[in-house]
Amino acid sequence: MAKSNVTHGKTPALITYIVAVVFLILGLTVPIKAALFTGGGVDFGSMPLLQFTGALKALGAIKGSLPFGSELSPAFSFGVNLFGFTLDIGAIFLLLYIFITVLAAVMLLPLCAAKKNSPKPRKLIAVLESIAVAVLLPLCAISLTAAYAEWNFAVFAALGITALMLIILSIVYFRGSGVIKTITLILSAIAVLFVLVNVAEHIPALGGPINGLIALLSGGRPFKTSAGLYSLNDTVYYGSTLVHTAFSSPSSLAGNLNAALVNYVALVLTVLVCLNLIVNIFVLGKSTSSFSVTANLIRYIFELLLLSTLWISVFVTLGNYGLGLYLLTLIAVVQFIIAISRFIRYKRAEELERLAEERDEDADEEDSDEDYAFDDEHAAAYPVPAEPVVETRNIVYNVNTIYNGPSDNFIKKLTNEEKVEFARVFLERNAANLSVLPDYVVGGDNSEFFTSVFIYLSRVRSVVTDGLMNKLYEEAVKVKH
């Protein structure tokens, strides 16, 4: 069977990796704060790298004054109460950011020295970029909870550029699948943003449109819309407050039985939405598999079940729905439709490929003597020739003219000889009986045509040259993904 000609070289991935590493380093060493834009200059003492010791002190690893470096900035500090013990989550993520940046810089040399066409460098680069994005995302989210003057825009730039490089890597190597994964990732990021915090408050530029949308959707109970997920007894609930309360005072989530049902369902839903975002980050750099499309479908079904439970429980407890719940439901439905479409398409292509392999194996099997055995009573009616007849067939296309027929994206990929051959066999249909294949429509949607190539691979292969066969198979693989 012909092999897919998907690019596995490391060069595109290495380019994205170098750009990502540069911005990861800049994010640690160049403090760009709001004061810079108002004439306050650059305060190099507040660079995140120098806050390494401050982060250790916040975690209790250093007592007293710092031996060097700077105190931990409020933009990187977020303490949570764990059973009476305060843990600074922001300090942990800052240390992880420093660690992954150092690791990424150290790995740059061996990745440059790796074999050009080996897929391993690309896979490792995707993993490192994914980890960096997964670490920077909560760190930047923590920064949004601090005062605007404390924000370090270099860290936000490091997140944005690294995420962009990961997206470019995914699209370059996985094409259409990478685009779909990118759309799903963006939807997950929007969902997390509106579930966790009051976006209008943290991003003032969006305050006007969001408040206008809330006013437009607001009505009588349970549609007295707020900015959060929902409201109970005039208290608006966000995912971040639910998570923080679960750590600091779990009993507060269960004021009564009805409130407990709403709050704990919303808490589980918040955690699932955040996990979906992390998963969608890591799948960007991975090829599609049967396990991945199945797992995607399961997690979005589970999310829709939780959403349905939350809608019902808020209504029963006389609460009100929030803008975050509306948006999350819409996004979850879109993601579910994408997941089920990819699942059906992948399973269908998988089945077609299995049928093609079976037909290919049958075509390669040699006929045994029993297949041509005759009973004695029929032997006289079918005399055996004295000399064995050997039939040999070579596919040769002698082209003396330039192809001037219709063209589209696929035909443009063919050589002149292959264009003439393709037109003779599949457009004019005068080289063999291929009525089992649907007509090829130049410039149209020919996914069904290329899928049929899988099913009748042995029959098609018998009438075309190897060069054209390989390109037909490559196009069929694209349809699969």
C-alpha cells in the first residue's frame, strides 16, 4: 500500500521552537509594566526572573530577608487555604515558568543537532511548547486578579507568542485537523475566561459590550442575567470563587441542600472546563487517533450532562442564569458537534482503510493449485494447454503533448504525464472500467471519490502508474484526517 507523504521533518517545528524560546526568555527578563507607557521607565528589579527567591520565600523555603533577588509581585501571588495551610499557587507557577524556560533553552542544542527527517524532534518540541503554554496560562490568569499597575506585559506576550507557535506547528503538520483543534482550543479559552472571572471588570475594554449584552438578555426570573455563571439569593457565582471557597471554606458551598447541589455541580463543571482547555492545548501537537476522537466525544458529552443538571438545578432553587452559563452552553454544543463530526469521520475512514487493506491482501494472494482444479468428469471439456500461458502487463503512458485540460488543486500537484494519465483514466474513463468510482468533478468536492480509492484500491492500482497511485492515496489520507 502506498504511504502517506505527510511532512515529518523538524525544520518548521524548530523555527516555531526558537521563536517560542526567545519570547519565554524575554518574558522572564524584560519587565514591561503599565508605568513604562506613562513615562515611569523600566524597573529591572521587578523582572520575573529576579522574583525566583521571592517565590521560594512565599512557599516557606526561605525565612527572613532574601539573600538576593526581589519579593514576589502581587501579579504572581495567589494564596489558597488548604486545610488551614496557606499555599501560594502563583509562586508555584512562576517557578514552573522559570524551570520550563531553562529546560527549553537547554534542549535547543540537541534539537538542532537531531536528524532532519526524524519525527521525534517535532514531537518533543510540541510537548515542550504545550507545557510552557499550560504553565503560562494560569500564571497570566493570576496576574489578571492583581491591580493593572502590577501586570507584566512581557509575560502575556510570552504566553501569546508561544501559543501562536504551537498553533502554527499544529497547522503545518496536521493541516485541516490542526485548524479544527485550534478552533476548539480558542473556544475552550473563551469558555474558561467567562466561567472563572468577571470579564467586564478585568478587561475594561470589553465592559461596554458585555454589559450591553447582559442588559439585552436580562428579564424576569430565572433570566435576571448576571455576569457570572448564575446567581442565588442576589449573590453572583463565578468559577474562581467556587474553587477558592472549596479550598478555604468547603462548608460555605453547602448552605442548604438545594444550594449545595447547584454549587457542587458548578464546581465540577468549572474544573472540567479548565481540564478541557489543558487537554486541548496538548492535543494540538499530536496526530489524530481513535483514542483521541473517542475521548473528546466522552468529555464533551459529560460537560453537556453537567450543564443540563446546572440549568435544571438553578431553576429549581429559584436562582438566575448568568451570561457565563449562556456562553459556556453555546460553546459546549459547538465543541460537541465538532467532536462527534470528527469521531464519525475518523471511524468511517478507519473502516474504509480496513476494507482497503483486506482487498489489498486478497489481491496480493497467489492462487493455489486447488483454485484451478477440475473434477475428472469435466476434465475433457476443459483441455489443459501443452504450454503454460503467461500474461504480462506493464502500465506505460507515452506522453507527447502538454496537458491543457481542466485543472484544480489536486490536478495541479501532478506532473504533465500524470495529468494526461489522470484525465485518460478518471475523467474520460476510456482506459478501464471504473464504474464503481463516483465521477471526479474538477474543482468540486471529491472527498467521496478519493474515499472510494481506499475501497477499490486493488482495482485502481491495476490501471495506473505508481506515481499517480501514490498521489491518489495521499489525497485519500487527507480526506481521512
